[in-house]
Amino acid sequence: MFAARLDPAIKLPAATLTSGLELIPHAAELVTGPIGVLTIAKADVERLLADHPLRSRLKIVELQHLPGWNVFVETTVVSEEPIDMEPVRESFTSYVGEQLASGELEGVEALVLECTVLPQLRPQLRELTSVPIFDVLSYACSLSR
């Protein structure tokens, strides 16, 4: 977790990527304007980034209120049934499209995907925008090539 980076009791033997939030400096190197951050829980991310040196450039958008997203915030998500991603994809595409066009994400020059469920929605996001997209899964895969 991103918050663990500040815990002096946690000693890691090497550099560790803990969250998509770790990619904010990379986005900032690539673009000079606002950076959108997509997350399940905005209040948590705002608290984590309150003292971040790039905070003034960040536009944080919450997704947990969207139809179908409750499955990702329930305390018990273990199920023998697969998660139906179609309502998640539909609500994500509609809402984020609105935010990019005339909402909180209007004018962003890059997007950072904080939550680990978001990389699988990258194709839908790419249909909505051509700005650079940063997520942990894509970043890790690029390092392994």
C-alpha cells in the first residue's frame, strides 16, 4: 500500500512499487498540466496525497458510487461466482467519459489508475482519451520485457 512507504518499521530489501500512486512523478515528467487520478475511494487517496509535492496538479475522481462497483468495496468479495464486469465497464465508460468531456477530468494531460481493478478497463479508457495512462500492471509488464 502507498501509505506503507512512510512507515519506518517496514524495511524492504529493494525498490518496491506499492501503488499506481507511485507513478504520479512519471506522469508529471511527461506532461506539464493537470493529472487525473482514478480511484475507488477519493477521500482515502486525498488523505494519502495531502502532502504530495504534486498535489496541486492532481484531479482525483472517485468511482465507488458507480453502478456495479459495490462488489469492489464490500468487505467480503470472495465468491465462487465470477464478477460480472459488464455493468462495471458500462458505468465506468459513461461516467469517466462525462468527467473527461466536461467534469473533474476536463483538461487532464495524463491519467493515473490508482486501483488494481482499473488496468482491465484500460481499453475502455483508451477509447475515451488519447492522454498517457499510467497503471501498475502496465508498468510492471513493461519492466519485464
